[in-house]
Amino acid sequence: MSSVAIRPVNTPGYPMDQDLLSTDPAPSQGSQSALQEKINQMQSSRLGSRRLPTVPALGRILPGGGLMAGGTYTVENSTTLAMALLAGPSGSGAWCAVIGIPDFNVEAAAHLGIELDRLILIPHLDGQWLTVTAAMMDVVSIILTKTPATITGSDASRLKARLRQRGAALISIGSWPQSEAVLSVSDNRWGGLGSGSGHLQSRQLKITATANNGHARSVDLSLAELKHGGWPQLNGTANNRDVHRFVPRMVSA
């Protein structure tokens, strides 16, 4: 497969933000002031109550009752849980991107309700995580990524401002500064196995969401409850899924 270069997309109605894509570790004082003013202007656009489609069981423990446009969320120890968060917007017609996760399982994603025909995979980044992630915020409604340990607080703030401007959301596997909530699986039980016989039939999880104010909520649910169909469609898109018909778009940085 040939490589496709990811470049910033200039969405109609939005100016290209070159400051966001800069990797200069020591910007001038003038650049810092201009950037701070730009971030303040972006953050002045309030999210209001625009909520993205969310699995009902998870919406009950998330701040605001679900994933919020412009929000960032951390998932600590479960790719399955991260996929379940992605499934709501995807099932409603939104385009999604998975960035920097080479072992992302598309079959498992499809079974959880992620629409493969509206999924972009960018598994290998060649050190361009910040540039690629910023560019994809202009293209898709929700991003799932494995955040590099090298991300700085200023980088996170810039991306947060861009998410708010675009009305997109980001789910990070691994720590993200200033997340709306940190989600984790604290108990994971399998059912169906007897004494030396049987096969796995069910999975029960305890999921906890801790808001940025320290308030935590937990829910016990089965893996089946993470699967939710019949999402309301965005822009009149159809919801006829065929796992064998569609394949995700895969590009490389």
C-alpha cells in the first residue's frame, strides 16, 4: 500500500492555524502572545449542551450524560471500552479516526458497532503525532489515539482549543492532561467456564468514570450492554452495516 501524506486541511470557514502545527520549542514572545490570544478566542466558544451519541450505560456515569463536543477523555486500561465510546458517534454517521494504534482490531470494532466504512486508520506516525492529530481534527468528528508520553501541557491546550473550535472529541488511551473524565475497568469477570469444561459465554465489567473535579461514578454492566444499535442518524445517513462489505481507510503519515 502506498503512503499518503497527512497535511493540514483548510476547512471552509476556518482559517489555517499554522501556530498549532509548529514544533518550535522556543517561540518568540510575540508568537506566544498571539497564540494565547487565539486560544482565548477559541475557548470563548462554549460547548453548551451539544452531546455526542453515547452508549446509554456509559452516558449514566460520564459528566454531562455523555461524550461532549470539544471534550477529551482518557481510557486507562481497556481498548474495548475505548471502542465502545467510539461506537456511538460512528453508528450515528460520524467519521472517526484511530491514530497511532497499530494493533487496533477492526473485527472487534465492527462487533461493537463502529462503522468501518467511515473509519480512518493511521497506525504508524513516524514521529508526527501532533501534526497528524491536529490535521485530522479538521476532517473527522471523533479521534481515538494512544497519546505519546512526550506530549506537553501546551500541546494539549492547543489541541483542546482546536477540538472546541471544530466541535470534535478525542479519546486517549493513556494519560491526557485536563480530561473531562478518566474511565477505567476495575473488575473484569468472565462467565461460562465450568470445572475443566464449557466455553466463555459472557463478560461482566465494572467501569468507573472520574470527572476532572474528582467525582467518580461506577456501573456494572455486561459486554452485551456495551453494544448498542439503532443510533439516530446524522445528516440522514443510512445505517445498514455489513462487516464483510466495508473496510476502513488506512493511510500513513
